[in-house]
Amino acid sequence: MLKNFNGRPSLATVLKASTVAGIAAAVLATGVPLEITRSYAEAVKVQAPAVPSFANVVDAVSPAVVSVRVENRVNPVSDNNNDGFSFDFNGRGFDDLPDDHPLKRFFKQFGQDPNDQQGHSRRFGQNGPNGGPGGKGRLRPVAQGSGFFISEDGYIVTNNHVVSDGQAFVAVTNDGTELDAKLIGKDPRTDLAVLKVDGKGKKFTYVNWADDNNVRVGDWVVAVGNPFGLGGTVTAGIVSARGRDIGSGPYDDYLQVDAAVNRGNSGGPTFNLSGEVVGINTAIFSPSGGSVGIAFAIPASTARDVVADLMKDGQVSRGWLGVQIQPVTKDIAESIGLSEPSGALVVAPQAGSPGDKAGMKAGDVVTALNGETIKDARDLSRRIGAMQPGSKVELSVWRAGKAQPLTVELGTLPIDQKDASADDNNQPQQPEAPASEKALADLGLTVGPSDDGKGLAITDIDPNSDAADKGIKEGEKITSVNNQDVASPDDVVRVLNQAKKDGRTRALFQIQSSEGSRFVALPINGQG
């Protein structure tokens, strides 16, 4: 401890005296002899804060983390030309060119005979024997990522986007051993994939999943991977947020971490201080292409179930409602009498789907699933997708101003469906509209009969209206108002008048466009 001339500790002097130079500076600045009662080393030791070390965690988990090299049969000249040039002769090979052709002379002149047998491509087009899809060229690396063992017999977890374009895979362990790997299965919806290596009896070091319930914002985490192909690299940070939706799919529920995660870290694990996997690095936010401290990891709870399914039969079976849904905004909630903007609004059920068979209708709001509140449309998609096909679920739906129960037996999500509870925008049949047009000036809309005779076509819109602010455009159609089919402008006015009598200040318009169907809540104050 350093003391000043009257024997009382000086905080400024202590802080400045963290080095020998600092001690000297303190003496010169005060001009007063300082009494050093402890050695410099002891003083520094006393003042130094406790710093956590990740070394023990890293030593334990590093053998379980691998680099994943993805290979494909590509045209070594046209597809992997390092100069950035691309050659295309529409399928013609150099054999087809005359000997005096300038391109043939060019390659011979510079020692690159297009007909040699040293790995050069004989054909530069898509149909050549060494190039193009299904070609017989040599396997070449096309991507590199990270992964980790989850079993002692060689199962490896990585990202789907790492392996999606590969024909062959190599896992490189921490000690540099290269092992051929086989693709067991992949799931684009959660960006997960499973590989398997044959260790010929060898038992691999593997890691376990963490319990998501114990992961808190602010917890220390350690990311291990192979950024930029440099080899095994460790970075540390904290969990910045949970439940992030980055718009990558219907099951977004990412952990956000601030550890430095870069290209090549994809598929690598993020560990807690117990050496358990809390997440799988899959995406970063980066204006520059490098780490800016915002990375996203698939949480262990999601990965555990998906990986188990992939290991079992190479695919993931998900429950399916077969209804198109959208979020419930504050305006929509007010227009249908909901006390708060929560739940999932049904835009349209697909004909013959489980939801359709159970009686779900456009305009229903799913507020609960098996007694648990549904927060929003994404929450419903994620929960339904996590259930097994054939499961019976109890839904609570808000319809015509009151809640009612529905029992649905879930189907199996078709391969071509976009998510677990959405379909391809099939629309209910609407009554034919009359030929007349009538302006709904207070809403900023002018409507008339649609070309296909279904609903009301929006023929004009006031750019200063609420409808325009909500994104409604000329050329779209109104198919219902407050969940009642409309066949004429008079039908719209009738529904709006009833809404005002019921004390509503907004009405729910179902709008159909070339991109699908959606609900929009519009104010109806002043509408006659």
C-alpha cells in the first residue's frame, strides 16, 4: 500500500502507481517522499481484479471441435479460376476447335495445353466431361466451416449452409487428423446438418447440450471454430440477448452473443463455462464482413431435437396446421375486440389441411395452444413445428368477438411448404361482385368489380389516406371486412356501420395481392 505524507492512503496515487514508472511519476509530482510498505509485486497483486480464465474449458472441449471441409466436383478452369475469368464455349471443347484457332494457340503458347492430362479441363462449357454438374472432375474444396462431435462414435453437428453444396466432406480434428465424413441428414429450416465419420473403433471426445433454462443474458460464453481457415480458434464474450428473430425462417429463436464470430465459424459450438453447448453459430450481423460483436447461435433446445431426428432417419418430421398466418397488430386487435395484440391471425386455411378440417376460418386468431398463450405468429409456427405429426392439440381461437375451443389433429409438413403453419396462400372463394363502382372516400379507397369476379378490386387509392399508409395499393383486392365476405361497395359500408354500432373504431380488411393475402386494420371514424 502507498501512503501520502500524513499517513492516509491516496487513491489517485495508488492508481497511478500500478507500474514502476507510475511510482516514479507519483514521487516527482508530489515532491513528498512516499512510504512503500509492500513490494511492487505485492501491491499489483492486491490491486489486480479477479479475471476469469477460459483455459480449462478450452482444454476440455477443443478435441471435440472440428473443421469441416466441403468438396465438390467442379470445373477447375471455369469454376475455380483464380483470375476471375469465366470461359464458356456453349459446350464446345478445344478438340472441336481448329488447330489454328487463336484461343487454342494461346493456351499452347503459355504451356497450358487444353488437351493435357494434368488436371486441366478439356472442356470449358457446362457439358464437358470434367466440368458441370455430375462431371467427373477431381473433388475440390468449395467451402469450409466448423462442427463438433456429439457422440463418441463420430456423429458431427454443423450448419446446413456449410454442407448444402457439397458432394464430399472431410472433418479435420484438433490434432490435424483428416477423416472422411458422410452426410446423414440436413434441415434447411433450422440450418442444421449431421455428418458421420468412421473412426474404425476409435472413441471420439464429444460434448453435451446445455439446458436452455439455465442460459441467461450476461452469461460468459466461449466460441470455438475455424474462422477464415486459420485453424482452431477460441473467442469469448457474453450472451447479449435471447429469442432473436433475424428473418431467416419461421423457427427463428436465436441466441445473440458478442464473441468474435467470423466466416468459418459457421457450425461451430458456443460453450458455457461448464463446457456444455449452449448454441451453434450460424449467422452474424456485419456491415464489413467481419465480426462487429453481433453473432447469432441456434439454441441448444432447438438443435437437440432436430439433431436427434436427423440421426434417427436423416430428416425432421414436423407438425402441420396448413393455415396461412400473420401477426396481430395493435390496430388489428382493436378492430376485432381483442384486449391486446397477441396471438396468430389466420389469413386463410388450405383446403383439406388439418386446420381446414377442424373448422378454422379466415379471421380466426389463435390465442392459445394446449392451454399456453401464443405470443405471435412465429411462436405458433415454432410450437406446431416442434410437435409430432398425428398429435392432437387444443387451440383457443378468437372468433366473432369471443373465444372458442378447437381440436386439431396435426398433419405432416409437406416438403414444399414454407413453414409449419403456413401454406401457399390459397384463398377462399368469394361471391361475385356487381359491375358498379362506388368510392369509399373516407377510407381513401375506390373499389369496383375484380377481373375474376371475386371480391372487390381497388381501382384507386388516395396517397394521403390511412389505407395508403398501411401499404394498400391499387390493383389489390378486398375479399372480406371484419371476416364477412363483401360482394359490393354497399356490403363494405354495411359492415362498417355495424362495427361503429358495436363501438369499434377500426375495421379489419382482408387484402389479397399477387404476393398472397393479409389483414389490415383501417380507422372507420366518420364513415357513414
